[in-house]
Amino acid sequence: MSVNDDLPWIPPLLRLIRQAVNHDVPALGHCLGGQLISKALGGRVRRNPVKEIGWGEIEVADNPVARQWFGPGIARFESFHWHGETFTIPKGGVRIMGNRYCENQGFVIGNSLGMQCHVEMTEDLVRSWCDTGKDEIAGSAGPAVQLPHQMQERLQEKLSALRAVACRLYDRWVKGLKS
């Protein structure tokens, strides 16, 4: 699905995201969620030139905001992807990550974090998506599309490294929550 689809739940969700951000309540979005945050705050969502399905490298942007969110020592990492669209960075947002196939992989606006990539993956999610997404994978040849067996190679190693990145991002996001 796309945030541009005419679905009845999208407009109220976009309003809720705007209200949250306007009241300094941190929003967090992965993939479709990141696209929703972007669109709610004035960004655009459109087809990405390259579909990304599977593991791919992310480059952390070289700016102070990215360093606040990632901390020292993370300049690049491997993340999971499953998208054919991308977002623009909304006014007031700061790009914190991207890659060669999708320039905008993540942005921060205030205490909110929108991501195109999937740092939240688990073994069960990867295996489930590979199973339920077989038809999409078969019809999506390209430089950033992997076959299910490729996505599951060295899975525990990749997930462990990704979990460390996710923990840094989530720990920073939690700091924006008010008690």
C-alpha cells in the first residue's frame, strides 16, 4: 500500500501525526510509518527509482543531528528494506541516513524519527516476509532485490548488528518522551 492511496484511515492518521509533532510528542515510523510522518509534515511520497527488498547498506549522514541519534562509531550499517516508494524530508527535518538506491532513508524533526528502512526486524519477521512476499520478490528484479535465501544468509549475525543500531536509535527516541 501507499500513503497516497485513497484509504479512509490515512487522513485521520496524518492529522494525528501533525498534532503529535506540534505538541512535541515524538512520533516514530518505519517504512510506511516514515512515509506517513513525512507526508503529514508536508513532505512528498513518490515511487523510488529502485525497489529495495532485502539487506542493504545505510550511510549515516555527516551532520550533528545524525551524530546525536547514532552516537559515535556508526558511519554505516546494514539494514533490512522492503519498499518501492520513498519520501522527501519535510521542512524543518534533517536527513540522518541514506544509501545509493534511496537518498532519504531517515530523518529527524524535533523528537520524531521517520525511517524508510527497517531497523526493527527479527528472525520471525524476515522469514515471514520472505514467505508472504514471494510473488512480489519474483516480479521485482533489480540491483537491490534479493531472493529469500539471500535474505536469510547469516541472518543471526545481521540481526545482531542491526539490533545494536536499533537500540541506539530507540534509546535516543525514548529521551524525547515526556513523563
